[in-house]
Amino acid sequence: MTIELPAAVRAMSDRGPDWARWVETLPGWTQSQLHEWELRVDGAPTHGTTSLVLPVLTPQGRPAMLKMGFPDADSEHEHLALRRWAGHGTVRLLSAQPHRRALLLDRLHSRDLTTIPDVEACAVVCDLYRRIHVPALPQLRTLTTWLELQTADLAQLPRNTPLPRRLIEQALTLGHDLIGDPAADGTLLHTDLHYENVLAACSDTAQPWLVIDPKPLAGDPHFEIAPLLWNRWQELAGDVRDGVRRRFYTIIDAAQFDEDRARAWVILRMVHNAVWELREATRPDPAWLTVCVAVAKAVQD
């Protein structure tokens, strides 16, 4: 059979030459993987931000999902993290072909945490933190390595960068402090654990919600918080400061995190998100820059 790519996957070609080559080869690689694992297509293809996802049945008739991902650095060790977790709080990995970024995963429900109130969803994620924050694998890149690069870039910013100078100076100070902290690298992190990356399990009531799509690093669990603050942003309209703080303190309490350490990592992530947008985006999104600054300010005002 011919694999028909969803329009959104075909549109990924516009992201650059590497993406265009990946999209061009994707139908053939997907067909090869279906054959190699003896899978039968069991529905229309869907997609993630960087992947094609195809419902399939295994030779034993087990419902599964074949994920074919773009070969970026973020996804390089996804299979290792999923093997390490072994379905404890996460989707179960059935098989992997790392050089193709091909993963065969248990099929989950399509319902995610955007279907419940945000504070309740934050508490669910905190319970999942307890399951997935295990000792880091030696193959993983470290959070402090990432932070060293980000801090060096931040120090080179011109003074007329359109971000509050106070936040930039604060991020520089926090970055230097955390780079030398031995506690900043020891835990297996998801790093992109937001509401849409937690799906309802199809049948296992002992684990009603399961994590998907890790971008693993070895780091500090407090680094995980920020995506829960900037996602579902429209729901905070008219109540941004209090809404962000409500989520932040829900996480601190439920996960039993250190407040100062959590605040430091939120500020760092939001400042570095904003700097990345200014440097890498052809047309930086002023709305996203506003979100970055608003979150960094809300957790400390």
C-alpha cells in the first residue's frame, strides 16, 4: 500500500532542506518499517509536531502506534528513556529502530490533559513526575551542558535586545549558579511534559494517565515545570499573573519541590525561550515573547 502523508506532515518540508528530505523519504521508510515488523495499518495516519503516527496492529493483533520521527537531537534518546521507564507512568515501548527514529508503541486513548481543569491537570503531572524521575541514563546529554551553551549565548546579547534587562541579568546569575551545582544533572527528565503529552490509558485503571513524547536529558526535576505554565495560555486571559502562580504553587506543593529552585529554572527556561525566538525565528512572534516575559515575572512578583 502507498502511505499518504497528512497535509500537516507534507507541510513540514517548508521548515528547511533537512525536513524536505525527511518528508520525501518518509513514505518509503514507513512502508519498510511496516514490513519489517509485520504490522497492519489500522486507521488513518496522524502526526505530532515532528513525526508521523500511524495506527497499526501487531502480528498478534495488539493495537499499537507506529511513530516515525524527524531525526533531530531532541529525539535521539527517546527510545532509551521509554525502555528505562518500561511503561511505569509512560506509554509502553514495544520495539524501536533508532536509526530510522521508528518506535512501536502501545496505543493509548486520544484524550489528553487539556480535557480537565488546568490545576487538576498539574496535580496529575506531579504524580507522573514521581514515576518517571529516576536516575539518569549515562548516554543522555546533560542539562548543565545545555545551560553552559545557553548562558554563554546570553552573555553575548547586545544591550538593546528587546527583553527586560533585569531578566537577562537575573538569568545570567542563575545560570552560573546552577552550572556548578552537582544536583542539576542526576535525574532522567522528559523536558517537554505538558498537557497534550499526557494521554488517557485505554484500559489500565491503575495508571489512568500516561506520558508520551519525551525529549530526554539528564538534569534537575525542577526543570520540568515551565511547560505547564506556558501551555493552555488562552485560558489565563485576564488573569495571567494569578493563573500562572496558581499553577506554579500547585506543582510546588504536589511535587514537594523546592520553591526557589523551581523559580530559578522557570526564569531560565522562559528567558532562553525568548532569546531563541529572537535569534532563530525569521519573524519573531511578539505574542510568544510576551508569554515568556509574563511567566518569568509571574513566578517572582
